[in-house]
Amino acid sequence: MVNPLGWIVLLVVVSPWLIMVYQEQGLGFFHGFIFEHNLNRFSQTKEQHGGQLYYYLILLPVILLPFSSALFALIYRIKTYWKKPLEQFLLIWFLVVLTLVSLSKTQLPHYVLYGLLGIVLIIAHHRTELLRHIAGLAFPLIFIFICAILPLLFPYFVTDNLSYDMALLKQYDQFFNVRYLVCSGILLGLALSLTFLIKDSMANRTIYVGVIQSIFVFTLLIEAIAGLQQLPVYNAALHKNPQNKPIIAYQIRMPSFSVYREQVTPTRLPQIGDRVFTKIDKIAELKLAIADLTPVAELQVVFKQGGIVLVDINFAQSAFRMSTSAVSTTLFSKFKSRQPMPLGDKK
């Protein structure tokens, strides 16, 4: 922290970039990046991503898959590694980041990655010591197994709750289907074969299983999760809008909707004539907002899938009939009240 050469190197590397950002955007970037996305995220909970002090301690074994067992072996040998200058520096690097993100009011899984490289380098350097036992491969194998049987587990979690999450899960069978189950079983069998049938060091076998885990995650699991969440948004974005109504977003943050539409979707108070992009569990709030804003409005759901809805805000037909009836009654009463004029007085 008090090494002047280190600060000079930092300034030489970073300053040209900061100068160019300032020339392009002025002080707006520094305010948004430093204050909003660093200091404010640390001191305030943003987008409901709160957490606990132990959040990253629970998450670390998952993030480090398939090398989770090495983390526990490292903790067991931490006194030995602390005596070595390089390992001590890498541990300090990791622990400083872990402490800061654990104290943060806003917590997301990737925050800890900024310090995780220190741990990864220690594991790589001491892999023969930290990856020695076949039991360590239980972590990635259990992870693949649980994810592989998700199609069998979902029916026990899906309920008739009207929340967005439940509406999302109800379409699980479109993506976590027979193909997903069969392919997952094949990859799990391959991972088990590499664990028990290959004669190689445990470090290398862990890498082999890690390759299978990566293939599983990025060709099956992520694809299914992305489809589960994004297909309703995609279909909503492409839903026909023959009257070209203004589309706004209400109580929802899904920028992909604007990407699919290739148009910016504003967020403002809804008005009569708008089409509203929102979640199914926000319709009640939307009704209240409309009632306060325009008492003669009515909602018409024109699209609903996976918890995503498009709602048209129209002028209430009942209000239209009432107003028409009122005008007709007034005109009729005025007509009746007029006295007939004699023919001689027509002029």
C-alpha cells in the first residue's frame, strides 16, 4: 500500500484510459461508475440483491467447481502457505476482496471473482498436494447429477401460486425435457468413467471431469435456463402490434425485451392507449396505478407466457356507454322541454 513504484505503475496503466473516457463522456462516467456502481452498491442494496456475511462462504465451493475440494485442502494447509511470500500475497489478495464483498449491502455471485484469481493460482501451483483424493471429485459429480435430474424434481416445486417464478417454472417441460435428461445422463456417465476408469493423477482427472462439467453447463443447463426465462420475453417482443401502440415497461427490468424489439422501451406511468410489458404478479399494482391515474381505463391482456404479460390499456367500454347515454338523455330532455312554435312564428 505504501510502495510508490506500485502506484506509479498503476497510474501509468490506468491514466490514458481514464483521460479518454473523460474526453468522451465527461464526469458522468466517473459519477456512475465510482459512486453509483461502487460506493452506493457497497452501502445500499441495489435491485433487491441483498445478502449475508456468510453468502460467499457458501457460494465459493460452487464457483470453484470442479476444484471445490482444493479449497478445503488449502484451508487445512493455510499456515504452511502463509509463510511463503508469494502464497501470502495471493491469500491477502483473495481475503481483502472476500471481506469487502461480504460486507457489501449489494451481493452478486461474480463480485468475489475479482479476488478469486489468487486462490486459483495457489491451487494450480500446488495441485498435486491439494488435489490428491478421489473423494474430491464428489463435488462436480454431485453437481452434474442434481442438475441432470432437474426434470424429475421440478414437479415437486411447481405450485398454483400466481407469482412470476411459478409461472416461469410451469413451462419447465419445454426445455428440461427428454432430450435434456438423456444427454445429461450420457455426460454424467462419461464423467464417472473418467473418474474411476482413467489411470492418471487426481489433478488431471479433475480437469477431465471439469471439461465434462463445462460441456454440460454450457450446452444443456444454460441453454435450458435461458430458454425458460428468455423465450417468453422474445415472443412478447415479437407479438403483433397492429395499431402500433406505444409500448412501455412497468415494474420490470429486462433489457433483452428492447434488444429483441430493436427499440428502446421507456419506463413511465401508463396511459390510455399504451401497451404495457410487465410480469404477471404486477398486474394488481398496474390496476391500482391505472385506477388512480385514469378511472375510466380498463386492462386487456393480449399476451401471456411464462409469467410475462402484455397488457393493453383501453378506454373502458362501460364508461363510453355511460357517457353516450348521458349525452343522449341530456339532448332528449332538452328537446322535450322545448315548446312547439306556431307556424306563423317559424321565422
